[in-house]
Amino acid sequence: MAGPTTAERQQKKSGPPRPQRSRRAGLPRSRALILGLVLAALLAAGGGWVLYGSPWLRLESVQASGTRMLTPQAVVEAAEAPLGAPLISVDTDALESRLRSKLPRIASVEAVRSWPHGIGLKVTERKPVLLIEKGEKFVEVDAEGVRFATVEHAPKGTPRLELTPDQQSGAASLRRFGTDRLLREAVRVAGDLPEAVARDTRSVKVRSYDSISLELSHGRTVVWGSGEKGRTKATTLTALMKAAPEARHFDVSVPTAPASSGS
């Protein structure tokens, strides 16, 4: 009996013949890919129309929060938000910049979209730490030294700045540092005061860069010195007042050697 031929042996090793792939087998995949791209494009176009062209997501209301001296209405009017515009297109950075420019009392503001029809304005107002008398009015100065408002009535609990340079060292300080620098030092001192002392402070007196003092209620005074080491001086003053509650004059210009006198 004759054995298998060479062709039969090769076929046995390689296995059964593979069917030829039809060209039409790739067509369904191509059609599915094209259909997917078309659907994605339609969805993108529809989404763009919903955000920018439809009447469903347009700006209808603006609300302000966090105000103290300002009114919410004044903040909303100053923002000049484009009512009726697509909410997605409203430039919130421009709103914030406009508010800080038009209302200097605002220290910071955050404009937040409130879907589907609103914008919220979260306002933080500046707080005065000193007052500068200007005729019959008062200029409010915050902890950064910014003069942000002029008011007719002095806010309760805010000390007044008295810039009264003496003839020698005070005049030299004015020439060397200038009024603005001395003002910043006074602001620095006011910002470092303990809360209880700040409430009782009636005025911050600046005679020179190194000679700043406080006038408290009931005729009490504090010699503070320069604005340096303010936190240490504040801690020392608090301890000194507790140790000598009847004293009327305190000196923390050298916080390592404080003194009190009077009763």
C-alpha cells in the first residue's frame, strides 16, 4: 500500500485550509464607525445649541451675598451682568473685575454660575482698622493700608489716626519715610492689637516712626514704640493689663521690659 504523498504530509502539518476572508466582512465595521462619528457630531452640535442657542440656559437672575455696608442691590447693579445672555458665555472674571473697580469697599468677590438661570456674587467687604479725619468726614483705611471709602459718620469701634509729628524726630521721620509709610505703620499697629484692646482704642497717635502710642477709653494710654515686634507687644500688653488692672499707663515699646504706672 502506497504511503501519503508529500503534498498530503504538508497539508496535515499545516491543518485544514483557512477560508478566504470576504472583502464585504469589513464593511459593517466601517459603517458602524461612520455612524458613530455622525452621532457624536450630532450630539456635539446639539449640546452647543442647548448651551448657546436655546432659551433654556440663559441668565435670568443675579444675587449678591456677604454684604455688610453695601446693599445687595448696589452690588448687582454695579456688576452689570448681561441678562438674557447664554449663561455659559457670561465672563465671570469681567464681573469680578468690574465690581472691584466700581466698589472699592469690596476686598474680594467670586462670581459663580448657578445653573440653569442664575449667577451668585459672593462678596467680602473691607473692614476699617483706622479712620483719617478729612474735614467733617472720615476716610476708612483697611488692614492693608487701602483708603477705600469716605463716610460722614465715624464707624463705632474704629480708632482715629492722629499724625502729629514732633518738631525733631517726627519731622525727620516724615522726610525719611513719608506720610504713607507712617500711615502703614499705624495700620500695622492697629492690626496687631489684641481684640479687647482694639475695641477700647480711641486713637492711634504717630509722632515718628519709632513713637506710636494708643489712647484708650477712660484716659488710659499705651506707649507702643515702632510697629516692629507687634505680636510680641500685643501678648505683653495683654499680660501687663491683667497683672495691673488699675494702671492707666502702659509701655510695651521694649516688650522684654514692659512697664505700667498710675491708678
